Amino acid sequence: MQLYGIELTSRLLLGSARYPSPAMLADAVRASGTEVVTVSLRRESGGQRSGQGFWSLIRDLGVRVLPNTAGCHSAKEAVTTARMARDIFQTPWIKLEVIGDADTLQPDAFGLVEAAAELCADGFQVFPYTTDDLVVADRLLQAGCRVLMPWGAPIGSGRGLNNPFGLRTLRAHFPDVPLIIDAGIGRPSHAVEAMELGFDGVLLNTAVALAGDPVAMAAAFARAVEAGRAGFEAQPMAPRDLAEPSTPVAGKAWLA
Ligand SMILES: CC(=O)[C@@H](O)[C@H](O)COP(=O)(O)O
């Protein structure tokens, strides 16, 4: 898939938070085959020593960094954080999060569109973390976003796809826009479902970081994303309400 002109082989994007150890994070990233890892600026700048060590670890993995504005609750805060991220990580990419509700971490659609418009005008390549709302998606595209990241479910919930109908509708409305499911994925089967719906990729963090065996889970997600995509491309049959025999029933068996 192509994101802002960058060709990626893997359709799995991985978060870098909540792993039991930095070594486990590194092993999970390798096992996932991902080429894009999202990094929170707050974490990176949280403490000089941990920040430096963390940054070298990510750099040594040879992946593309997608800085994010996690923890921002207003457009202003997100824009400021994005500009700091661009200076630190030297990339125009930004995963834009503007949180509107503390319980669900639901994006603030108004603040998101406002921040996206300002950042796109400033030359950023914005990956907005949004809901499955069609109108908000359209506004984000008008603001200059060329990739959308609708949620599957609230961040860290592991619930999977809360609203498959809304996501299917979004996919149908924007067939040519790269759409990445971001957040709420809990199991490999959720990733398969997202990919079978025709989404271009999946971004997840908690499901791998909090798994009993994060490295094995990262590998499982890699296979799930590939299987889901292969299933989508192979054009699944339409479901039916009634049974249809899969073996021919014309004529009767001849019994002596
Ligand atoms: C790391 C990151 O960016 C998360 O905020 C992202 O949205 C993934 O969410 P999950 O942890 O639910 O996979």
C-alpha cells in the first residue's frame, strides 16, 4: 500500500507503548514485519535518558516513525505537539489525535478537523485518528488529509470492530482513500475482519503489548493482516439465508 507516496509492503502499523520491556518491544516489532511504528511525543520527551534510549532503540529497528499527538485534548495543543514532533523526528508524518472524551478517548471531531486543516496547510502529512463518521471523514479530506484512520473501538479496549456497518459504509464512500483501522483491535480475528472489509491496513498497540507473549502475538497479527487482505482480494462469496448443497444432488445413488 502507499501512504503519502511511500510504498509499504506490510499493512500492519504498530504502537510502541505499554510493552513489558524495551527488548520485548524491539522483538515484537521485528516479529510483526511492520515498517511503521507510532511514537508518542510525550513519551519521547518525558525524560531525557529514557527518551534518548527509546529513540535509539526505534532508530536501530530501521522502521519509519509515525509520531503521534496522543494525550492532546485541543486543536492548539495538538498543533504545537505536532510541530515539536516534526523537529524531533524530522518527518512530515503526524498521527493526529485530539481527544474529546476522557472515558472513551473518542476523538473530538471539531478539534480534529481544525488541527488537520492547520497542519496540512503547514506541510504536514496528517494521519487523523477519527471515528467512522462519514461527514467528519469528508471534512478531513477537504482539510487536506490523504489518509484516514477510523477507530475500530476505543483505544485500549480490545473490543474489535464496534460498528462494522459504519466502517463498511466509510469504505464504500471513499474507495480510493487509504483507510487504516486504528485502535480497539484485541485479537488477530479482529484484524482479519477489518482487512476483509477492504481496509488498507491496521494500526494497533495494546493487543500486542499486553499479550501474554507479545512477540508471538505480533507474529500472529502479521499473518492475520495478510490473510484478511488475501481474503478480500479473492472476493468472498455473498452470504445466503438458505442452504445450498455443495455436492450435486441430481439423480439418486444406485444401490444394489
Ligand atoms: C499507539 C497508538 O497510537 C494508540 O493510541 C492507537 O490508537 C492504538 O490503539 P490500541 O492500543 O487500542 O491498539
